[in-house]
Amino acid sequence: MLKTTADAGKRHAQTHVTILSKAGMLALITFTVAPDGARITSSDPRQPKPKSCRFKTPLAAVASHTRALATTMRNGWQIAYSGPVLRG
């Protein structure tokens, strides 16, 4: 899944993005691993603000991310993109 990378002795955060679609709506779930822990952030167009949860370990965040995606897909959402953040 995600790995933190070393650059000149410094560890950087790595982010995985999942874009979902349903009935003309787009939603976003991001999963970020950093040296100090992990974070999952979701943006649902039906909600006024994004939600974010912080985890002490990447393993706990992976489990939560997997459950969130399974629930989302059971509720009729489809994955439009899942992978690293694209730039350019």
C-alpha cells in the first residue's frame, strides 16, 4: 500500500487518493501516512465540511480506510480513481 520515503534523511508523507462517483456526485477519500501517524480525510458533497480522523499507526488507518471504502461501495458509490496524488 503506502510507504513513507526517505529523502536526505527526512521522511515525507505519502498520500493515496480515492475519487468516488454516484448519481452525478463526486466524493473523495484520502489516506495519508506521515512519520507522526496516519490520517484519513473524506469529503462528501452532501456534508457541509470534510471529515478527518487521525491514527497513531498506519495499520489502524489502513483498517479504517478499508472499512470506509467497503461501506461506501455497498451504498452504491463507484471508484472513479484510486492511486497516488496526480500532479501536472
